[in-house]
Amino acid sequence: MGDNDPVLRYLPVLLVVAFSVYAAVDAVQQPDERVRHFPKLVWVVLIMLFPPLGGLVWFLAGRDRPGIGPGRRQPPPAGPRGPDDDPDFLRGL
């Protein structure tokens, strides 16, 4: 592997392109209620115009991460979680 090895020369560009495409696809696939600050189309344009910064900002600020932040914890499920926790099921044994 010399200094002019094409793999090493193009690897950073390929990584930036792959990351940007991944971020754009992730932005498109997110439900609207999980996208913060801008509409999805704006996020995709930002991701493509400013690689890799746009993708980085998308993952840090644009995507709503469940379970992170105040008030985002889901309440425990109501009722039994399995057959061994269900009194009606246990009575029938």
C-alpha cells in the first residue's frame, strides 16, 4: 500500500457519502411525530447539502430519541405481563 493507493485516497469520501445517505434514509423513515425542529424534507436537504455535518446534527438534534429527556419515560404496562402473572389464567390451571 503506497501513498497513491486509491482505496486510502477515496475511503474518507466513501465514508462521508455512506453516512450522509444513511442519515437521509433515517430521516425519511422516521414518523412525523419523532422529527424535531424542522419538517423531514428540510432535514433531508440539510443532510445532503452539508455532509457530514448535516447528518451529525440530524442524529443529535432532529431525531427524537425515546426514553431520553424529562417526561419521556413510559408508564409500566397495566395488568398482567404474562400468563404466570394473570390471576384468571392461574385459576384455570
